[in-house]
Amino acid sequence: MPLSRRHFMLGTAGAVLSTARPGLAWPMQALTAAAGPNWQPNADLLRNLPRLLELASVPGLALAIVEGRRVWRRGFGQAIEEQSQLVSEETVFEAASLGKPVFAYAVLRLVDSGVIDLDRPLYDYLPIPDANNPRMRRVTARHVLSHTTGLPNWRQQPESLNPSSDPGTGFSYSGEAYFYLQRVVEALSNKPFARLMRDQVFDPLGMNRSSYVWQPDFESRMAGGYDGQEKRLDVQSAIGRRTQAIALEWAKPLNEWRYEDSARAVQLVNPQWPALPLYMVPNAAASLLTTVGDYARFLTQIVAPPDGGIALAPATRNAMVAPQVRLNSALHWGLGWGIQRDEHGEVLWHWGANNSFRNFVIADAVNGRAIVVFTNSENGPRIYERVIVAVTGHDHPAFLWI
């Protein structure tokens, strides 16, 4: 089957573990929005969420709301339907593309420390053969973080990186570009990527339940994924367990894997897969595993007033939230984040969609608040949009972009 950001089949690395249940119709009535200055879940939302999960054919959901440095978080529904295992704030989800803003933040920290320049071509740092062409030799970290490299989302077969347009001239969402930047910062820092992320973001923020590679303690807390017909479809957890076994065989922990280890492991995970970034872990664009509480810790760094610690320099933070490319009259892209501007103000946003997980985050840095929703179903947008509207009090143009 053709592969994309949203789907790819595991072959022998994973399995569909349950039969489908008939899909249920989505109700037409809307939730009552919670008006007011604060983003808080109202009583109607909390009372109705279990029923809405059933009607939307979504097994489970985790929700966190940030107000300054205060965090409200809670799980709803089933993490694993077959075992009647409930979602809690400790349940681990595939964050999917919500890992991109976390990686972008780490890159911007490296900018502040002088390790990398936003506007120096990445080829100057890491002249890999796949990037040896005129357009790729001009691609910078700014282009990657703003999705203006011209690269496709993912290569489908081994071939050179080939932008379809000149870097910086238009929006082209690309996980492939993020992976190239991942290789660059790994080389510049001389640290394996997973350890670099722990040093730059996870440990300073106390995100002890987050990793771009599988951790043994995820086993009892990992949410199962479900497709649109509620069939079990696990991807990152299946890859994670297999790579963990390979790491034990190699006597090299996953946190110490570099690009060469990830590439070598691909066909050991599934002999049918080519050694392309789409199938590799760790992967800055797609392989983050985390809890809603941990992700909320990251969001407090985005929306709370800077107070030292790992805060970005003012100029770097301003660059992160400044529009780099226009999508439409309401939406732009900054460095690692989408930017939404409408009659309700300006917020940062991002979606996550890997196989059977669907997630969404909105961060209002001006008012110091944020909301993130994780779901373990392809049907997740049916419900996360309603939850976000109920909490923020209005609809969001970003929902229409996905």
C-alpha cells in the first residue's frame, strides 16, 4: 500500500488484534461552550465525554489544560478495550507529529547556545550524498522548522532528497526534512538523538514519562491504537518492542542509538521495509511517546512567562512565534508551530496523526494557557474538535487545514 504520514502497514512487525464493531453515528448537537477568560472543562463536557467517546467510536482520550503553571489533566474511556484498561493521566500515547514542536524547541535551544545557526545551510554541517543537489544545499534549519524546504512528507523509496520548489518559497509539510535536521543536530552535538532530547528538554522539564524510543516501563501503561472500524492497530509500540529486543541483542541501549543504528535495524524489524527515515526510530517527526501530563509540562514552558531555566532567548522565542510562511488568511507557520490568527486572537497549534492515534494542541502564549488532547483512534478528530471548542469557547480555523 502507498505510505503516508497517516498510515503505513506493519507487516510482520505488528498485528490487528481485534474484530471491528459497527460504527456509531455522530450526534448532530454541539456541546455547550465554556465561555469566560479561563480555559476550563465545564460540567457538561465532563459528564458527557464518556457517552461522546462511545458515539464517536473512540475508545479513549486524555486531556490536559494549562493555565500559567497550573495544569488540569484527566483520562477518559479505555486505553485498551480488550482488557478494560482505563485511560489515566499516566497513560502513554503516540504523540505523532506533536513531537515536532518539542524537537523544534530543542533546536532553538541549540541556536541560543551557538551550536547551530537558523540560516546556515544544513549541508554545510552534514554533507550527506542524498542532499547533494543545488536546492538541498540551500536548505536551512529555518526552512525545516517552517516546512518551507520543498521536500515531500516522506520518501516512499530510496532516492535522493529532491525539493519540488526552491527552499523558502512555499509551504510543504515534511517529516523527511525534520529527520534530516535530526541527523544534523545529532552530528553537531555528538550525542545520540534520544539522549540529546532528554538533556535538552525532558530532564529539565521533569518529563520522565516521555521518549522518542521505547522504554520498558511503557509496557504496562501504553494505550492501544484502534483504526476507524475499532480494529486494534499498534505501530510505534510494536516497533518499539522489536527495537528494544534488537537493542538487547546488540547490547546497545535504544537511548544510545545513532542514525547508523536506526538504519541498520529497519530490516530486522521488518525485512520488507527499505532503510528510509519513515521506518526509523528514534524519529523527531513521528516517534514521541508521552503522557498528557508530561506534554502539559512542555506546554507550560511555551505559554508561561520566561523565568530562566531552559527558556529561550527573547529573540529566539520571537522567531518561534513569528509567521514564516502563509497558509491562508487565518493560518501561518512559525518555527515548529502553526500560527492561527482570527477574531479571537492568536494561538499556536499542531496536530498529530500516526496510524491509529489522533491528537491536537493549541497554545495561547499571550494569555498563558494551552490545551492538548490525545486520542487512541483514527476517529479522534470527531471528538477532540468538540472538546477544544467546549474548553476554549469557539471554533478554530486550524481544524479545517488538516
